[in-house]
Amino acid sequence: MAWFGLHFLLIISFSLRDTLWLVTHGPTIFPSSFKSYSQKAEGVVSALLGQRLAASNPVRQALATYLHIAGIETGYGYFAPNVPGSYKLVFELHYPDGRIEYELPRVNSTAAGLRVAGLLDKIGRTPYDALRELLVKTLAQSIWRQHPEVKTIRAVFGATKLPSLSEFEHGKRESYDFLYAYDFSLREEPAEPEVVK
Amino acid sequence: MQALKKRLSEFLFPTESDAWLSILRIGLGFQITLYALSLRNDWNYLFAGAGGGLVNRDLAEALLSIESRFAPRLGWLVAVGAQVGLREETVLSILWICLLVAGCGLMAGIFSRTCAILAWFLHLCAAKSGGFTSYGVDNFMTIGLFYLMLSPLPDRYSLDWQFLKSQPEDSPFLGFWRRVLQLHLCATYFFSGLTKCLGSGWWDGSNIWRSLIRPPFNVIDPEMLVRWNYLFPVAGVLICLLEIGYPFFIWSDKTRKIWLICICVMHVSIGLTMGMYLFALIMIILNVAAFGPGLLFCKTELTRFQRTQPAIID
């Protein structure tokens, strides 16, 4: 009975925290004045869940382990409150003879394709520039293994802009906004990011 | 207080048939098998470590370690394999085979508990080590497998039951674990519906349109979708109402059947129109296991517990 109580307290608390986070950060039907209240409430819930403790704290570690093994570490706000746009990553392969080819991150199945799309969403949404660059770099390395003769790779990361229904009816189609570009060469040099926000 | 405790106990530990457990076991076995088969050509590429795969597995595991050092991961098993001289590729291939075998074992009901634990552990390792590439389907598979491995297996439709005659005596827990699954689904749909209701796009149908044209879910040609545009606001509002109303209408005998059917139709539609077959399947399996027996199928009046009791003759 105690396990049952704790288990559901965690499920509801994490779902509540994620809901409050969405109210704080996303455009919702609530007025913007509501955001400060939801931010405070989210902070309280996070603190109660031990999320404000140091990452190495044993209580936080034990709780995180249980959440992961039970599959309840996230809330359930799929495609909510609104459906976000998606992201696209294109690799520009520069060959020693001056030839340029274009490549996308490739997998063999539709199921893995959905996972790659999720990966691009995570790259696009991460607030950490270093992590974004590292992830793009590892993807560039996978392309390099398939094209070992390539001299340099330019990775261009963009956001997909989806037309609204009425825009589509008036002829507008999907477009892309340039977000970041990284240049990689075979030498062990840090990438040179070109960023447009 | 005593009366409340008694009512709570009766609610949490109802006398229950194991039909729901059979559906959950066979369904999750099928899901795991499909999951493994769908990733067969990309398994090593998705989960390889430094210098071998799409994304460096070591990076995902390092980030996981910040949150939890004890969450299972493929790196542990690769390290064990390295101790006995196995290469990373070989270990990953063996793990894929083990996952497939566990899925088939669950479907057949052979060594049900062992297969449930193995499937939960291996899938969890893959989901955590592939953290950057995992999504909702992995969460729900973990949830389902977690409850399955803790439930009183084997069920009467398993081969374990047929051949080994190993009949457990813990029938009260059959009802308990079904209740846990039911309540978890109620929480899931309520919060999913609540967060959708917060966005204006679900009320005017624009989010339905965006979901259907958003790569990689753009399975249907937008030119064809435009012809059905009047349905989008209706579908958006229906999804919000179905999800947020789930914990209120799924318990009543009068509304359970229609709610369950509507939720399953919603997931079938998501699977067909957005190409999210595995996600649709896991949600249907969990829903049908939780609320289907006795409703969509013939009601099994006798519980396993009752069948194993000796008859009392006055």
C-alpha cells in the first residue's frame, strides 16, 4: 500500500510539474500573468521531488533510478500544448577535387527514422550550445565513416516552418529557417560554429 | 476510518480473472518482437559506442549517469562482454537476439517471468543508452514491462501453465496489478488531455493539421488532407475530451465500452495517419489489457484463485 501511494504520488507530481513547465514556457490559453504563478508552483513541486538537490545527492539518485526503471521519469504532454515544428540537418560534403555533395543522417528503417527525427528535435531544443555541437559532430562522424575521402563537412541545422491550413491553401509550402552551421575537418580541431538565432 | 480502509483495500485488491494478464503478456511479447525486428538493420548503428554508430552511446550514458548512476544501460553489458573477449558489435548482436527471444517467449508464455524480466531489462538498457533517440513508445513499453514482470505470472493461457502446471496462489495481486495499470492510464490520459487543452491549436484544429504535415509524420499527402479540413476542429476537440474525460468515463459500466473503443480508434488513427505503428500498438495493448477483459471479450467469472479452491460440500 505504501509503495502504491508513493508510486502514484511520483506519477502525478512529475506530470503536474511538466504541466506547470508548459504553462510557464509555452504559449497557452492562460494570460501571461499566470506564468509567474506556474513558475513558482513548478519550483515548489520540483523541490518537493528532490530536483533541487545536488545531482550527486543519494536521495535524488535513488529517486531518479526508480523513475527510470519504472518508466515514469517524464510527464505525458505529447504534442502539447501545441505541436512544435521539426528540425532538419543537412551535411555538405566537400571533396578534395572541389566537388560538393549533400547528405542527410541516414538509417535503414522507418522505425529508426522516427528515432532520428526525435534526435534532431532534441538537438534543436537543447539550451546547451556545447551539447548541440557535440551531437552534430558525432552525426558528422557517422557521415565521414561512409565517405572517408571527404575533406571537410559543413553541417547546416535548420528549423522547419510549417504552413497553416489557410497558408497552404494559398500556395505556401514547408520552408526552412537557418539556425546553426558547423564546419568540421579531419584534423582534430574544434568546430567553427556559425550561429543565427 | 476502518470503513474507508476496507473500501480502499477492496478497490485495490479486487478478485480478478487473469485474462488481462494474458492480454498484457501476449501483447507486450508481440510489441517487443516487433520493436526488435523493426530495428534489426539499425540496432548496432543506433547503439554503438564511440566511433561506431550514429550517435555516441557513451555520451548518452554519461548524461544518464549525472541523473542516475544505477539506471541500467547497454554499456554495462558491453563491459561484461569485453571481460570475456567479446567485441562490442558481437555483444550488441547477442542482446538483440536475447530481446527477440524474450519477446517470442512472452508471446508463447514459456518461462514467462524470466522472459518478462529479460525483456524489461534489455529494452530499458536500449532506451536509456539510446536516450537521444528514444521517444514516447519507449516510456510506455518500460511501464508495461515493469508492471508485467511484477504481476503474478504465469497466466492460464501461457505454455508454462499448460505444461508445467505451475499454478501460483497469489490471486489478490492479479487484481492489484490490473488496478495499478488502470490508474496509471487514467493519470496518463488526464495529464495528456489537460496539457492539450491548454493550447489553442487543439480547439481550432490547427494542431491536427500540424501533426499530420510535420515531418516525419507526414504520411498522407497534404493536398488530400486539405479536402477534409472541416474535420480538424472536430477531431482536435474530440481528442481533448476523450483524453481528459478518460479517468471519469472509463470506470462506469455505461460509458467504458464506448470510451475504450474511441481511445483505441484514436490510437489506430495515429498509427495509420502518422506512421507511429509501435506507439499505437503499445497504447492499444495497455488499454485493452487494463479495461478490455469482461467488456470486449466474454467475461470470465471464475478467477484462477476460485478455480483452485477445493469444493465445499455440506
